[in-house]
Amino acid sequence: MPGWGFQFHLSHTYLEIARAATGPLPFRHPSGNLDAFIENHGPDPMANAILGVVSISVIYSYLSLEAIVNYWLFQLWEERHNGSHRSQRFLRLLGDVAPFEKYKTHASIKELGERIKSLCAILGIPKPHEAIPETWSRFKDLAEAFRHFLIHPVPDSRKFHETMKRMLEEQPSGVYVQVATELIGYMYERMGMPVPIWLSRSTLLRFGSVELLAGRSDDCSQGQSGADAGTQAT
């Protein structure tokens, strides 16, 4: 950002937030006795805390992918008049519109899945639903579907609990980061660009633990250390 003396890399940051939320991440209570807290207050605080952590992984994995796709599309938009094959494909597919934000309602890029396909078409590289269909299927069935559900939750109790079961019990927590990593890495490779190290490991941040704050900490009996009382997110 001009005048700040440093740069932001949204895709990198978002992916590391998602990866940090994937864990293993211990849950604790300030009293140091998580078991007593759950016994006194029931399982709801823990269940909601786990949902919160998983939702971070889902949403920020999606945001990481969306941020870099938007960045690449913006670069192509800025170069749309340079006469290159890419610029010609951009104009044929998306037209000549300004400012860039007006494209957000364009049918070819309104949804992220279609946006990725359009980006690949402009770049002249195979579309991921054809080149890496298993990854694409997991993106559509898991990452995109769960992201939409979390952002636009359905009040219907049966539908809600079915989705929660799929998201919290039936899927490994790292699948959302993996899908984003595979799709971003695929595009880097197909574009002939070096794959950045942050796609394979964190270089920026990590989370230490999650503290449950519901209820009074002095309601729980003492005598068990926070480390002993911690459980792992699954």
C-alpha cells in the first residue's frame, strides 16, 4: 500500500490463517480444567467453538483461492489492450468494461468456480475440472458448498444438522486447505511460475490454542493443569 512501506499478500495470509485453524489445536478453559467445565456447562460451548475453528479453515481457504484468482484477473484486465493473445482472449470472453469492479456481475466470473474456468481460458491453460477433476470435485462438493453454507446458513434444522455432520464429522479438517493449495499450485505450475513455499508450509503465523470463555472460570474445580485438560480438535 502506497506510503506504508510494506506489501500485503492476501492469498498467503488467508491460507496460513486457514492452516493454523486446522491444527492440531488444543482447546482449553481459563480454569485449567476443561473436563469440569464441560461437565458443568454441557457440550454446547465446545461444539460451537469447534464449529468456529472449522469455519475459519473453510472460509479462509476459500478466500485464499478467491484472492489470488481476483489478483490474476485484475492483472489481465490492466493488460487487456496490449495486443497479446491473453488480452484478446480476455476481451472476447469478458468484454471491455471499466472499472474492474463492474465485472462482479458478469456470468462468466460471478461465482468463483466459473471465475477460475474463465481465468484458465484467458491464460490458455487447461481448466482444472478437466486437468485435475478429483481436486475440482472436492472444491465444488466441499470447499465451495460449505463456504456458501456458512456465509448463508439455512435455518431448516434437518438441513443444518446434515451439513454440520458432513463438515465436522465426515471430513478431515485439513481437506479445505489442501483443496485451495492444490488449485493455486496447479495454476502457478501451468502458468510457468515458481510455486511459492507458503503453499506447502506456513512461513507467517500459527495459532497456539483456543480458550473457551463461556461460563465462569471459578465454576470449575481446580487441580488439573491446562495442558492436561486440553483436547485436540478433530
